[in-house]
Amino acid sequence: EAGVTQSPTHLIKTRGQQATLRCSPISGHTSVYWYQQALGLGLQFLLWYDEGEERNRGNFPPRFSGRQFPNYSSELNVNALELEDSALYLCASSRATGANRGGELFFGEGSRLTVL
Amino acid sequence: AQRVTQPEKLLSVFKGAPVELKCNYSYSGSPELFWYVQYSRQRLQLLLRHISRESIKGFTADLNKGETSFHLKKPFAQEEDSAMYYCALKSADGLTFGKGTHLIIQP
């Protein structure tokens, strides 16, 4: 079974530009989560999608947005990039929320975004 | 709002010594708690969950609602336990992680 895949692995942008990160969940998983892992800050929750809808978002400005497609893949968009957006962005997937009482998330390897 | 606190950024113990990674939480509802682990150059993965009351790789964790804690313990540390450990709390808003503890097992 293929795991969660994320692309690109690395991305270098300059301030003010836009970045798009992509995530393909494990087959059969309908929930996708995005986390930002910045140095010293642990895993900061960004967004949660389930069945194509945004279920919750973390304490991030509106320039962080995303969507989930009908095939349950997802993309994260970061507009007007700032230096402090440099981080590892992790995507995770899980089975349908109702069925996933266990709460296990399966993580991708992440996309490393560097803003210069 | 829920919160997960891991007070130790770094914990270093010798091989064979007991290990305890601390986790405290703040949540108004009935909590579901987890420990995730990230070994060097590997993905973040689930280690154990409190509802299963299981022991994985010799680790156990007991939910103490009175102290709002979910500490991870292992009686005898092994070198392969060196990793980043994250405590997480599940709520209707998703999964909230602590900032993690870097566990180093010295030979």
C-alpha cells in the first residue's frame, strides 16, 4: 500500500511569491491534514479537510489556504510568502472521521519550503 | 481551546535506564491521547494510543485525568529509542500536537 505522498520535496521561493504544495492521501482515506513544522515550534496545525470540505483551520493568516479534490488529494497554497513561512509542511491522512475513532494519522515525508 | 504541553525539549538517558517523557494536556471534553514518534530520516508515525492500553516497543502511557497527564514510560531504554516524540490530543477540531521531546539514549 502506497503511503501519503507529497510534492515537491523541496521548494525555494522569494518573499511575496506564492507556493503550492500537494498531497496524495493513502487510498481509502478521505481526511487530509496539513501541519507546519518550523524549527523549535513543533507541529502547528494548519488545515483539516474531510470529504472535500474544510473542517477546521489553525491560527494562521488567510494567505494560507487549500482545498481537497474529489479524489481526496489536497493542495496547500501560501500567498505573499514571508521569510517566517520557511518550514517543513507535513500532510497526513486518515480514514473517514466517523469511522476513525482511533485517530491515527499517516504522515507524508513533507515538503521543505524555503523563502529567501 | 485544547493544549498539549511537553515540558522537555531534550531528554538524555543512558541505555538500560528508565525513561519518562512528560505530557500534560488542557481540554474541556473527554480526551483521546496519543504518542507519535519520528525516528531519524523516517516519517512521523503513531506509537500508541491511550484507548488501546497497549505496550508498544516496551513503551506504555497511562492517562491520568486528575493530573491531566499522559506520560510515556519505558523501564529500560534502548539505543534504538532515540527519536523525537510527540504527544497529541484528538478533539472535534482535529489532532493537536505538543512541541515534541528529543530523546537521546546514550550507550
